[in-house]
Amino acid sequence: MIARQAIADVFVGALVHIDAQHILTNLPHPTASTVYQGEIVVRYGVPYLMQPHLSIVPDLLALDYGQMLNGEEAWEFLYQKSNLYPRADVCGYRHDGVDEMLPVKLLDLMRPVQLLAYSDAQATTPLAPVSALVVAQPDALAERLRTYGTLFTSWQDWQAAQHER
């Protein structure tokens, strides 16, 4: 049996709460409350079809013909080839820590991926969903964080974006 393994990246800094949002940052902010500090594991949730407030962090794919995929291979398959196997099952933990298994066809692969912050690699319940990253040097981040995260290089840029919404 193949082990369950979700893709993840490590962010070193803090998870802060400000204006009803959780943000990963390595820059100080005078009024943000720190939720967690240190090495933060970031995993990626795929939204449910017709229920985008729910997401699953895939850690195992069971294909129609019995093959099992995990980690990077599962993630790539899900986004590149899963349309060929709509009955394939996705196993993982939801955004609220509940263990889940559902068919690929119940996922909305066209919606943005949800970033979830965890205290360590063994945690199955996230600390919080991440709405943005405020970092001085985005190029130093893992490529996947740059791809799926909403990035700002300063708190001023983040604040300006809040006023535009």
C-alpha cells in the first residue's frame, strides 16, 4: 500500500491575523496579532465543485484501474490528467481537518487553490487558511507558494489592495 502524502512547502516567518484575514509574513506589523511563528507548513486545498467554501488537501489518488498516486505525482495527475479518470477517488484532509474521500469529478479544478497553514508536517487540521503572503523577497519563496499565493512585498501594498476590493 502506498503511503498518503500531500504536497507541502515550508514558510519561515509568522502567521498573523489582521482585518479578519490570516497572512504569512516575514515583515513586522505593528497591530497584527501573531497566531504562529517559526517554520510553517503550507499545504494546498482543492475547492469542491458547487461548494467552494470546502476544500480538500489531496494526499492519495486511487485511479479507476487500481493505481495509487501520492505527493507531486498525485498533484500533477490531478491537474493534468484527471479529466481522463473522473471516477478516480481523492483521499485527503479537508480544510477543517476531516478525513475525506471523494471522486475527482466533485472537485472544481478551475477555482483558485486554497493555501492552508499548519504547525508541522504531521498536523491534519490547519491553523488557518492563508489569504495572502507579505514578504520582502518573494523570489526566495518556493515556486508553488509564488504560483498559488497572493503576494505583496510590503504592508503598504497589501493595504492598498484591501482598499481596492
